[in-house]
Amino acid sequence: MIFANSIEPGGWQSAELRVEWASGALDAFARHPSQLYQAFLEGLVLAVVLLLYSRKKRPDGAVAGLFMCGYGLFRFLVEFFREPDSHIGYLAGNWLTMGMVLSLPMLVIGLAIMFWAYKINGRSADISSA
């Protein structure tokens, strides 16, 4: 997609801009619609996964842990399609962005919550049901 306001404030108001667009001269400005990817993955897909996972009785905290894991993972993946912040750029190589770095703690915390839910909390649930 080409976001018109990133080229000329006010959008496609110039006939010259339309001609350039039609000729393919603006292809360098094309971007992935990462907002739509995020809405799909972090909204619809994550909601369906959580609904299916929570249908069965789970230890306390397991669903929250899965949410954190899924949200962190999907944020990390979508960052590959986003343009990095102009004032930060890439942190390492030509691929690691600040959004990826900030998504990793969510993934790690989610995994820790899942571990806690199944190892610690799951064990107390087994003892109380015996």
C-alpha cells in the first residue's frame, strides 16, 4: 500500500502525483499494511486461540500466560513488516527493531506464567482434587 499522506500532505490532490503513481514511480514508497496484520493476528487469531484453549479447565494463570505469549509472538512477527522508527532505526543488522526488543519480555513473561501455572499452580490443583 502507498499511504498518500506520507508523500504529500492532504493525500491524492495533485494530478501530477496520480500520474507518478500510475507509472510506478512511487513504488519505493509502498509499505505493508502492518496495522491490518496486527488486527488480524493480535485480534482475531489470538482471540480464537484463547477461546479454544479456555474451553477446557486450565490451571489459574494459564490463559493469561498464553495471551502474553501469543501477543508477544505476534507483535514480534509483525515488526518484520513495519518500517522502524525514524529516530531509532534498526538496532542490530538490518532486521532487529525496538518493537522486537520490547516484544521479547512479553513472550518470556508469558512463558514464565505458563510454567508457573502448570508446574506450581497445576500441582496444587492436583493435590486439592485428590
